[in-house]
Amino acid sequence: MKLNPNILCNDCRKAFKEDDLIVIDVMNTLCHQFCFPVELYEIKDRGTYKEIGEKYPYFYNEVIH
């Protein structure tokens, strides 16, 4: 499966690359690690876009049921 290339950072609005360091908050919002407003939201997880995509399959283009 391939990661969705159209998902954008909630802050800078740039598309994620597989090796970008990102955070996901409790509302499943994705941001680059350097864009994330730490004081506003609770972090659920962090890692590369590829790692997060493997943990949370709804970031893939295709989801197998």
C-alpha cells in the first residue's frame, strides 16, 4: 500500500514526504514536528510519516477491510 501523497501539514499546508518527522494529536491532526503548536494540543504519537502511516492505516490510499 502507498501513503496518501495529498495529506498536508495542518500548519504549513505542505505535503508530507515519507521521511518527514511528524506528530499526530488526539484529534488525528497531522503536523510536521517543527510546525506543531505544542502549547495547544496533546500529542498522541510522533515519528516519520511512513511510521505513522503504518500505525494508523487510514493514511494509506487503499484500506483493506
